Amino acid sequence: MPSSETSSVERLDANIPGAFPDGNGSQAAISTHQTLSQALYDRRAEYTRPRNVRIKVGTWNIAAQHGTEKDIGEWFVGSKGVEESLAGLGIKEHQSEGHDSRESVREQEARTSKYAPTVPQNDSSAMPGDDEIGIYALGIQEVVDINSATEALRPYTDPAPAKRWKNVLETALPKGYQLVAEQQLIGLLLLVYASPAVHPHLKGVSTTSVGTGLMGYMGNKGAVTARIVLGETTRLVFVNSHLAAGADKTSLDRRNWDVAQINSRTRFDPVGDVMGAPTQGSGESLGEEDFAFWFGDLNYRIEGLPTDDVRRLLTVHTKDMDPADESTESASITSGSTTLSPHASSTSSTEDAVPLPPELDPASVQTTVLSLLSHDELHQQQAAGKAFHDGWAEGPIRFLPSYKYDVGKVGVFDSSEKRRCPSWCDRILYRTRARKLRHDAKLKEQEEARKRDEEMRAKGIDHATDDEDVLYDYDPDTDGDNPADYDEYDESADPEPEQVVTKEGFTDEIQLEYYTTHLRVLSSDHKPLDAVFSLKFDAVIPELKTAIHQEIARELDRQENEGRPSIAVVVDRSTGSTAPENNDKTDSAFDGVDFGDIQYAKSKHRHVTIANTGRVPATFGFTDRVVDNDQSQGPFPPWLTVTFDKEPDKIDKPSADNIHQQYTLEPADVCNIQLKLKIDVMEAVKKLNEETSNLDEVLVLRVQGGRDHFLPVRGRWLQSSLARSIDKLIKIPEGGIRKLQHQKPGFSSDDKVRWSVPREIFRLTEALEDLTERTLADWDMTGHEGDKAPWQHNAGWPFVKDKRYFADSGHEEAMVSVYEALDCDTRFDKAFDPEVAPMQRLEILTEVLLQFLRSLQDGVVTANLWKQLEGGIQTREKARQQLSPDDEKMWALEILSAAPPHNATFLLLTSMLQHIASQIAEASKPDPKTPRSSVDLPASPQVSVRRKTLSKVPEVAVRQLVVRNYATVFADAMFKGDDTEKMRDRDKAVRKERMIRIIELFLADDAIGSRWHN
């Protein structure tokens, strides 16, 4: 493609996985697509062939008249109904023989009926038609009565008129012509048909409509538009419009506004370039095509002349036309029957006289038309730069105005009371890409000149060099007549062929051959108008293009592969699933890393080997994978850790390939990668349980200058009882959540309630009470002379760990086993090795219990329940009202009872804590003989407690410390509060103190509870 054009293939995002990325490693890889596109374009002569096509554009405002469709085949397809003596461009070269037998005007008008065609009988074609035309583009206005409120405000477009017109037109067209594009907007209808030879070359069809009528958007005025790609090289646009009516200044401004709206609001679907790749962006607009045809009832009028004068001038040429009636007296301007005369020249001539050219004959039709066109609003608005000034052109107008005539008459202008002024309302304009670019360049030059003038005026030197400009600004080599400096509209000159370089870089040529009205069509007050264009274009032959594209691609691949780095990725084929039925079985059909069954908190490892199999060093690394909006960014998902067995390369700046860490292997070198999958985040557990997320990912291993390797990673999630709500947990049957998973994919809120509290919490609390008793008993029996028990050091034990007694070895594995026992509803003692002491088992189970409670979606005390509890506490604090411990406890139970499962769970947990606290206090009793002052109290790791606030009785003081620490630990685990993130630290501390207070109500005895009321 030429340098000024940018192929859409060149604009493809190099960061898309699988593409050859943009980087510093291989310049050959950088330009792969550019080279392919350029090479394909350079060989375009091998897969394109020159083609010629005639395009016929027709427009007709039928004014919602019945019977107009009878004429469409005669004038549009058959090219009949032209009055040669008053016709336009090209007609004189195409006059047919045998017009002596054509029906006269008088006879034609006399037999006019809406049930039969109105064109003259025995008429012949005056211009190309039938199968001489490759593309027919017809624009109809007012196929329905747009002045009817029913039609104008109809919420949908009535398809019946379009169907009727298509049937009539398809009947008139030669056999094999096919509908290419169709668009209707209330009264506007656009139909495009193509011949059997042209139709295979058409693609990229896109249609749209723009309403500019009532309120600026209704469809009683506006445009219907179609974009077609011809031969994969040439964009054609057809615009059928109906602009605002009226002969006053306001109506003129509204017409210009309509044009601007159609230009700005028309959008087409994206098309492919010569490579066939989709264009990036939201589509194309008007101005991006190669050839555009804008036609319809534009409603521009003759301005500045009295209506009667215009009618009088034109009627001179419409009387005494029929040779059979030459003796008839001239009809008046408003006569009921009018004939047209080819001899309407006031200058007599003899056989020996030299005939004057029409443009020099003051009595000729052409001279009259030219004199009126200087008052044509469209030409004036183009010259003023207000409408159709951006490259639009029109063929020479050498025919009478198309509006407004009496229906059923050939040349009788509006004889109604309104006596409207004849005007060229119906027009066919066209624009080439070259004209549009010239206009844009001229606008840019003008803007730059304006800026320079403003800068000079700001500096006060705007007149300083005027004299020098006069003397020295002239350049005889470059200055002179510039056709672009003149108005492109020249009525006396025939259009010349124009060469145009298309958007895809091909050279086409267009010429307007015919442009005329069909005066002898009588069924509407508008005369139909059509134009014939000859277009030479280069058409792509798909078979040749495909073959050449493959040939170029193979050659480029061969060249690039010789110097491109290459690696091989070998995946460790481990067991695919840990389910009993799948043990020791590998999914050989899966070409990736299969982690098998995945459970909460348990790590799984797999290995991948990478080898450099190329001839050059290979630099590679994992790049960002493609993710959805709700997924985390980066090369790996949060649950996957990737470790290389070698150090990454040291780089000065980030890689252009978006590789986070890159590694380099010399030819024949290898490295190993370890992949670890672990799910230990509750939000991930929740999504996996609910099946809104999965463990399927595709990692992208990017090789600089080479091809990407895609490494699928997957695992099978085993349902967990964590990260669920209490309302769901009480419905899990005996056997655990894992048994339920094997039975059916999920369960609903309608399932039967099986437990008063979650079975998992019940089992944990039961086991904790039992292990606490065993631990205390073992300590007493084994002695430990000189050592203090952990509960004597730590008032939060066993819920706050003491590392002196808690062994880390095997801790994670043991916890995983306990989680598995919870999910499968199996005994906890089987989750531990026999040599694990009761104390270690106790501390592991307490950690599991706290983690389980924190993971509850709704908490033991829900946000709604806590809102009521906190509200009551705040009310009493403000009123300085105190309740007795028992009354306050009953008040809390009354609120909690609104949610029975939560209430029962809360009481179960506080009962367990109270029982363990009592056991700890009992085990901490000092020897009766030991003086109280010498008794050491355990440390309080969770909360600061002043000694003087505690009881002087050692065992009571110990219990107070234990209860306080237990309540502090479980406050965070049991309660859910709203808007915690938005609270200040001070408010958070106050809220937590209130939560601790609620728990202490259920743990403290009278001696402890009384401190709240002292």
C-alpha cells in the first residue's frame, strides 16, 4: 500500500496473544505483517483484473401517488420517457431511430391513467438501460404520505411499500439481477441491484438511515444510505435524501442543517482491507469512501426571481412541441394541455446559415437554463461553503426543472392556486475521494494561513510587508491558472474522465456519461431524474489473491524461521485427579498442566521443562494473560505460583513484550519450572463453591522474536464447607459437603434443614472441649517439673498460640487433613499422626475453628442482628442506663432469637468458651499455701488489662483474664458489621469493645460481670 495509507493489518495489536510481538529482539518479526501486506500489494497486478461497470443512479419523488410504480420499469430500466429536444447530458449521442411512430404528447396526456404506464407508447431507449447497466441504484421519496400524522409518527417503518416497489423493479430488470442493498425510512426508499456479472464482486454491504425531520430526528425528512465494496478495492456510497421543503430563508437554512446532520450521523460497519483483516474502530463515516452518489429531493429552489417570470421563460420552450400540432396556438402558462417545441428559437435561419451552438443561442433551452441556474440555491450554498462544498460535483444541467408539474401533463407547471416556482429540486451529485482530499487540504491551508495572519496581527506586522508582497510574491514558474481555484461547476463543459486513487491504493477512473430528466413521465408532480456513470476499477480475483498470499506467506515464514528463536515446552504428565476412581490415571487428551483434585489450603505441584531447540539464543517469559473484567491482571492467577530454577535476566527497562521476568537460554540449554497451585483465600473459595469461578487458565509464554506458547492449566475444585452461610450449612446432610457434591451439583435454599447448628461447628466445639480436658490431664500426669503450663503463660491459650509449646512441623499438613475431615464428615483423630500430642491437636483445631468462623458469609451474629444489638447499647450509653448482667443477657438473647440457627450457634460457641475457661481457671489454682501476693498471673496477649481492675482472688483473676482474651479473639470471628471499612480507627475500637461486652455477658460469672456495673 502507498505510504499515505495505513493497512488495517499494520494496525493489529502486537500484544494480542499469538501475534508476533513488537520488541527489540528481532526486526524481521517486527515487520512481518507490514512486509506481507506490502508484498501482497506490490503484486496486485497478479491478482487483480481491470473491470468496467456502468452505474445508473435514479431519483424520483412520487408524492405518494398511486400508480407511479407502473412507470418505474419504463424510465429507470428501459430509459424511456426522455424528451430529447429538452434533455440533458449525453442524450443527443444516443437518440434512437424510429421516433416518428412515438405517441404524441396530446395522445399521451389524453390516455394517462394510474392503472397503466404513462410514458409514450412506441418509445425507445434514449440512454443505456436494461443489461447495459451493472449496478442500479434507485432512490424514491414519499413512498408514503409523509404529511400524514399517522405515517410521520408511526413507531416503525411500514415494509409494504418497499415490498411493492421491489416486486415491480425486479419484474422490470433483466433476468439474474439481484438485490444488493435495501434501506427504508418512512417515505424514503433506497434499492440497489447488481447484474449477474457484477454481483460476485460486491461485499461489505452496510446500510443506515438518519432522520432529520420533526424535532431533528423523525424520519419524515432525512436520508437512507448504503455502502458497498466493489471488487475488494473500491468503496461506493449511495445516499438517497429528502431535505426540508420551503422557499424561505429559514427553510434554506434547515436544508443546510439537514445536510450537516446526515454527514455527521451516518456511520457504516467496518470493512476489511485488501488483507481481509477487520478494520479497527467503530466503523466508517461519509467521506471515507472512494466514490459517493448523493441524490434525491434536495428541495433547493430558484431564488431571487419572480415566480411568473421564471414560469414565462420556461413555458416558451414547452409549447407547440408536437409536430402534428404545429398550427395550434400556443397554450397559456396555466393551460390544461401543453406541448413542447424543438423549434422554439426566435431567430430565423436558412439552410445556408451556420447554426449557433446552444450556449450562444439566446433563445435556446440551454441559455435559458444557464440564466436560471445562477439563481439556483444549491449552487449558491456550494459557493458560500454552507452545503455540498466539500468536493461534491454535479453534471451539467441541460434540462428543464424537475418540479413542479401538473400530474398527467408533460410540461404544465403548477397550475394550482399556489403556482409554485419551477425548480431543480431533484438532483444527483457525486464525489470522488480525490475531490474530498483536495478540499480537506485546501481547508488545512486556509486554517494555517489564518493562524499566520493572527500571529502577524498580534505582533503588529500585518501591513509591514504589503509592498514587498506585491513586488516579489509572484513566481512565474508556479503561479498561473489553477483549476482548483475556480468553481468546479462548469455548465458548458462535458465531464472528463477522472482518475482516483482509492483508499486501498488502487487507481480507478470514473466518468459521468448521461444526466437527464424523463419529462414524458406524467404520474407525479416531480419528473424522475437519472444519471449514468462509467467506472473502471481493479477487481480482486479471490482465487489468485489467495494463492499469491499463501506463496508470500510461505516465503516470509521460511526467511524468518531461519533466524527466529524457538523453544519446546514439555509438561510433566502427573496424575490428573486424586478422586479414588481416578487415582493413577492421567488425562492424555489434555495438552497442559493438570493439577487434579484441589482442596482448600492444600498445595499441589507440577513441573514444566523448557528447552531451546533453535539456532539462536531464546529470551522468553510469561506475559499478561487475557482476562475478563472481574479477573485479576498479570501473567498468573492469584492461586498459582511459578518458580524458575534459574535467575532472571537483568534488564534496564521493562520489556516491550510485557514480559514481567525474562530468561535467556542458549541453544540446547534447558530450564525447569515449578508450578504450585494453592487456594487459601476465602473470596476464591466462595466463588469456587458457587461455581462462579473455576481453575481453568491459559498461561502465555512469550518468546521475543518467536511465536507464543500457550500453556493450559486446570484443576478440579473439591467443594469446601468454608465460606458458606449458616443457613446453608445446616442443610448439609450427614457425610459432609463432599458427599453432597458427588450426589448433585448444588443445593438450594428449599432443601430440608437437618441441624439446629452447623454440624461442622458442633463437631469442632465437641472435639475442643474433649482435647482441652485431655491436655490438662496429660500435663498434670507427665509432671513437667520446673515448667509452667502454656495457660499459665498465656491467658488466650489455646486460641492464642504459644510457640514454645506449639510445633510448626507438619502444622500445615495437619490443618489440611482437618479441613478434609470437616468436608467429608470423618473423625478428627484420623486426620493426625498417632504421635501428635493432644496439645498440638487442640491448638490446630482451635485455629481451624477460628478460620471456619471468619469464613462464614453471614457470620454467627449477622450484620442485621449486630445493628440491633449495637443500637441498644448506644441508646443505654447515651441515657447512662445500666442493666443487670442477667437483664442485659436476656435482652441480647431476645434479639438473637430472631435468627434461630445463628442464636443456637452463638450459644454453642459461648458455652464451649465458658466450659474451657472454667477448666483453665480450675487448673490455674495456686497452692493454698502460696501467698496471694506472690501468685503470677498469665500474660494477656490480646488485650491490655490493669492488675487493679482484677479480683484479688488469683483463680478469679485468672478467669477474668481468660474470659477477656477469649472474648477479644472471638469478637472478630463471630460478628459481622456494616461499613467497617469506612469507620475511623477510634470508632472501630469502640465497636469491638461492644462486641467483646456481648460475649463476656455469656462467659462471665457474677464476679466478672459485676465489673461492667461498678
